[in-house]
Amino acid sequence: MAKKKSGGIAFRCSSCGYSQPKWLGRCPSCGEWNTFEEQFVEAAAAPGFAPAVGAVRSVDEAHPIPLEQVEAQSTARITTGISEFDRVLGGGAVQRSAVLIGGEPGIGKSTLLLQAAAATGQHVLYVSGEESAGQIRGRADRLNVPLKNIELLCTNSVENIEKVLNAVHPLVVIIDSVQTLFSPQAGSIPGTINQLKYCANELVQWVKERDAVLFLTAHVTKEGVIAGPKVLEHMVDTVISFERNEDDVRFLRALKNRFGSVDELGIFRMDEKGLAAVQDPAALFIIQRQGELPAGSATVPIFEGSRVFMVEIQALTVPAKGAMTRVFSDKVDSARVSRVAAVLEKRIGLRFSDQDIYINVAGGIRLREPAIDLALALALYSARTDIPAQKTQAFIGELSLAGEIRPVRRLKPLIKTAQGLGFSKLYVPAASGDTEDGEVDMRGVTRVDNLGEVIKRVFSPGT
């Protein structure tokens, strides 16, 4: 009889985790190219688990209990001391929860967490696998943050981290970053799918059993999504994306939040003293001009969570340089831009099929609200005809394929914010069921039914 091998080599896809005994150029599961990595597999391990985890699962037994007998878990929160961070978290970080923060290199993830660690006033363990203790102390001195509640551990060993956690019992645990964690129980190569899943699971399970909060920073790919397996996002309670515009403004947005809303947006400015919260960002994304509004610009108030911002949409159309026209838009979905241009061409008779379209949003904020459709249409019309709108005009409404202006949610605060910032002429949907004329100052507010009516009123006021 052949002797059983003690271990072997397998190849695992770094994108989806698919494993097979031979190397392949393309993964048959997810279709990605050149993602297979060589890994050592111990024969004693239970299938699908690291050896230690397999041993535990083979002896532990679980028994069902009636749901009505289960006590509801309290959602006590630990505030970070940073208002915009707490806003995105839903009022603070919930105890026994894990938060994953992803962002491109140098955007300020470590700076944000170090400032939050100092501002919480709680016992914090800061674990760094990327920087030395001297580098972190230098950043803390530059930020001028108090350090008396922070303990620092520079290691990438999960076993070492767990020993320290059991010894010091912190209330806030910061791991910078999850991609640097390593355990021999999950293989011999750091940074693999198994390493990420095993190491993150060990730390998440530790905080789930105690009244602590875990913050994990994560690298992102060139597309801006968190690197590693998607299962990492399923293991944590909150996933936060850290983004930037071309300026020094940073945006903090929740992609997943089991204990709060995913609609809130945190806004920061980066300066020599670190990240500073922008307290009143309503007018942050509009350009203060001395003269008239240029052609191709239109302004719209939008909701981001519980706050209203005024945003300027900018459009430019030029003759296509080839047989195929293109849409260049990274802050507004390019499919939405194409749809609005098609409505203009069909309902108004303004041709866009031979034009390249460029769309920009002042301030670099990403727009998803349906209420921006009307302003986007007016910006495209203005850019194509080279006729500017007035700088005191704002446009609110969703656009249907028939050219109708559909109602939007929570119209009243949109109108109030626009009027408070000096926009004296507003165009809103006629069928706005959630707002009565007596609730807001309706002077200067024009209700419109369709796109053609708006264009006539804005660009041909005499007709």
C-alpha cells in the first residue's frame, strides 16, 4: 500500500478562493487571469479549514434554542470623538462589532484611526504590521494627540496579538492592516486568501466575546474595491470606504452597516494637523463665482444621509473623434448620462449621437440620487447649445424616459437649503406629494411637468 503523504501543494485563486492541484492561467470559477498562487496544504487539516480550526469544529457541538428565549444584544456604542466618523458609523462604534476601513495608500486611514484612538478616551491597543513604533510616534507628535490611553504593538503574528489582547483587555483594537496579518495555522505564505480569512476570523471572534470594538484597515485594488476575498466584508459588521477628490477633501462612506444607515457621508479636510471634520458642508461643492454661470453648468440640492448639499454638475460636449461616441463620467454613472442624453435627443430634438460627452461634479463627490436627473439634463442642453443658465437657478427632479419630471423624496428640505444659499429660482416637479405650498416659502419656486417646459422657461424666458 502506498504511504499517505503528510502534505501537498495546491494552487488557490487570489480573487475568489477556488483551489485545484495544478496551476492554470485563468481561473475557471471567476474568469480572472494569473491569479493562482501556490500554497502548502497539510493533510491532517479538516477540509476547508486550517488545522486548529478543524480540530475545534470536530469536537464542539451546537444545539438549537427557541428564538423567543434569546436575549437581545445591547447596542451600546463607543464614540470615536470625531463627529463625522461617528455620523458614518451611525452614532459611534457598537461594542462587540468589527469595522473594516478600505482606502487607497496615503489617503489617511492610519491618521484617522490614530486620531480616533486618542479621542475615544478608552483603553486602545494599536497593532501595526506596516510601520515601526518610531514612525507611529512621529505621526502622533505631528498630530499633537494625547497618548496616555494608547498601547502600541508592532507585529504581524495573530498568535502574538491574541496573547496581548488576553493580557491587556483593551476596549478598542486597531489593526493596521489586515493584509499584513500572518499565522502558520493558515499556511506558509503571508497575504493569501486563507491567511486573510483565518486571521480576520480569529480577531473578530475575540471581540464578539467581549465588550470591545475592532477596527481593521484594508488595502484596495486599482478599481477602488477592498483587496482580498469578498468574504472578508461579510465577516465584519461595518464596511467603510475612504475616498478623496482632486483637492484635500476626504469622503467617508459606509458600504455596509448592520447597526446604522449606509446613506450618511463624512467629510474631512487634510491639513498639517491631520484630518479635520467639515462641520457645515452645504456649500462645499458649489463654486463661488464673481461673474455669470458658464455654459454647461447646473446646480442641484441633494441628500446625503440626513444632510443636504448643493452640488454643481458640469457638462461638455465635443464632436466625436471616431465612429463611436464615448461618455467620460466617473462621478455620475455613465449609463445615466447616456440615458438622459437619449431623452434629450428623442424628446427635444437635440442631437448627441455624434458627440463625446464629458461630465464632472464640482468638489469630486459621487452622485447617485435620482433627483439629479433634471440638473444633468439642463447641463447637457446648456453645453450642447452653448447657452448658460442663471447662477441663481437650481433644478430638482427625476427624469422619465418620456421626458416627464417625476417627484422626489423629501422635497421641503431641498428647497429650504437652496433658498438659504441664495438660489432664488427653483424648478421642482409638479407632482410633489410630500410638500404643501404653505410649509415652505414658495416664492421663486416653479412647478414643472416635463423637460420641454423647463427648457423653454430657463433658456427662452420670453416664450
